Amino acid sequence: MIKTDHRENVLELAKRRVVLFDGAMGTMLMAEGLQAGDVPETWNRDKPQIVKSIHRCYFGAGSDVVLTNTFGGNRLKLRKKKLENETYRLNALAVELAKSVCPPDNFVAGDIGPCGELTAPVGSLEARDLEDVFAEQTRALVSGGVDLVVIQTMFSLQEALAALRGARRVGRCPVFVSMTFERKDHRYFTMMGETPVACVKALESEGADTVGVNCTLGSGEMIPLAKILRESTSLPLIVQPNAGRPVVKNGKTVYNQTPEEFAEDIQTMLLEGVNVVGGCCGTTPKFIAAIHNRLSKH
């Protein structure tokens, strides 16, 4: 079972001051040569020094928490590349790499993303089976001693709840759950049509320690959403926007927002009562450093 010496610490820290997460792992790996179709988690095994260097850069930029390189590390996703038998190893290695460069007062979060399949009745996957998949990944992550679990980029409330239940099976540790929303006509919905308020209420009832939003939206688009979420829950609130909307230039996906623009939007969301911040797609240590600099001044 996961050690619990940090449990109160990370949650209490979020009540006392803003907690700063890291930025994108995938963006950094692509800059190092990760190609479309590659499995990022195999770099924990094959290119550990690069993964460690990325974690080290984020800690150096001011991150209180870094996420393990395990976003797609569940059995169902790994099975598509015939790597399901390495689920435990790839996740445990990821924790080992992050912890090896983690300063004494900082934290390592086990990163859990969507399974890549749809649950019934839309898909064929049963909720109980999905809980087993996420419990398996959580068990691998906590074997290395993660300080918290972050379930993120969930586009289905049903899957988010299954992941939360699966994580809770392994042991009582902080579990952050972050949904991803689309914006249309100034309203927000998951891909499955669920509203932010409905998601937050359900996750809070199921025992999430922190709730929030990440990915899909740029920082400016998340400002109204942060207000909606803050008004819907008393739990600590996490936001991790993308670095603006992606555009394709010369065949490559790029994000045009500057770190300072991003940090300014983050500061606006802090005024709405956000407790935990970080970055998603397109963000780098420069974005985290820009946020850290603003936090240091205030």
C-alpha cells in the first residue's frame, strides 16, 4: 500500500498556497525525437536519462509536483502495441525516474490518462473491468511510492469515476481528477456531453480530493470555466491549460502562446480561487518558470 507521509502535506499545501505542477511531458519528448505512433512509456525503459532530464528541468523551473511518464500506461493502451505484459514494469520505472531527481520537499504524482476505449453502452467495455485496469496501473505506480495520483484528460465522467474507484482500491492517497471540456457558444461540455457542474458534483461525491480541468482549451478559454468550477465545489481546484489552440505549420503542430501570456491567464484564474496550476499540451519549463516568477512576486 502507498505510504501516506505526504498525504496531508500536499493537500494542506494546496490550502495554504498555490501548488505548481509541471507542464507537458509529450511536448518535451517530441522535442527529443518521439515520433507519432511511438509509445512514450517505453522511454522509461529505453531512454531513462531523457525522461529524468525533463523531470529535472521542471523541478528547476519551480514545479512543486511532477507527473510520471505514464499517461498512456494502462494495460488497454499498451496492448495496442503488444506491451501489456510490461504494464507494471513501465509504470514502476517511471516512478523510479521521477523520484530519483525529486528534491526532498517536492512531490511525484502518478499520471493516469484515459484507457483509449469507450465504455458500455456506447462501447463494449464494462465499468467494473475498467476499474480493474486502472487499479492495476495505480498499483504499479504506488509500488514505487508516488505521493499522489492524478487522473487527467478524462472526456467521459463514467471513465473518470471508474478510474477514481480503481485508484481508491489500492490505498488511501490523494487522488486528483481532471476532466477535459470543449467550449461551444460560451458553454462547456465533455465529449460525452456532460457539464462541468455535473462532473464536479459526481467526482466530489465519489471521494476525489481535488478536481479540475486540463487539456483541449487554451488558458484564456479556461478562465470562465475556472469560475464555474470554483462555484461548484469547495474542494481544491486544479487547472492545466494548453499553450493556446494548436496550429499546423510546415507539417508540424505548434502552439503560439507565449509563456508570459499563459502566466497572466493563470494569475487571473488564481483570483477565481484556483489552488493548483500547471500546463498541458505545448507547455514547457519556460511556461512553468513564468508562472513561478509571478507566484514569487506575490
